[in-house]
Amino acid sequence: MVNIRYVTTEEEKQKVLSAYFKEGLSGQLDTFPSKEKRKLIILQNISERFELGRVYSEIEINEVLKTIYGDFATIRRELIVYGFMNRSKDFSEYWIKED
């Protein structure tokens, strides 16, 4: 269940994305936000860069995330912590959670 504080409009999402992806959504993330609502918007956008139903190795995940942000390990961890991604117990397989 999503906390009402984190419900966003499309306009708000676009504003946050343009503030953090200054070169556009295909460019790099400037900084990773500390505020929860902004963090969720950024993580949701990043999660959409992976295919649903596909299982990725940690190396594959890292390669995608490196093109987005230098501290790719933080992004990978936050994707898991915030429930956008799952991983196997031995950390060898990663996949995007389906709703």
C-alpha cells in the first residue's frame, strides 16, 4: 500500500526527473535524492529500463546502472530496498518485480 505522501502527479514526476536528469532521461543522474518522494520517482524511472520477466546477473544489472549513475551499487541496493527489484538469496540473479 502506497503512503498518500508519496502519490505524485505526472507533472510532478516530470519536474523531478528533469531536475535530476539534467541532460534528459537518456543521460546520467546528477545526484541521487535523499528525500523519499523524489527517490521513489527516480527509482521507478530507473526500474523501467529493465525488461519485466527477464532475469539478470549482477554484472548485467551493474552495466545498466553504471550508465545512469557512478555509485551503481547504491542504486542497485535502493531498487531492492524500495521493492522495485528482487534478487536470489545467493545474489546471482536479479529481476524487476511485477505488480
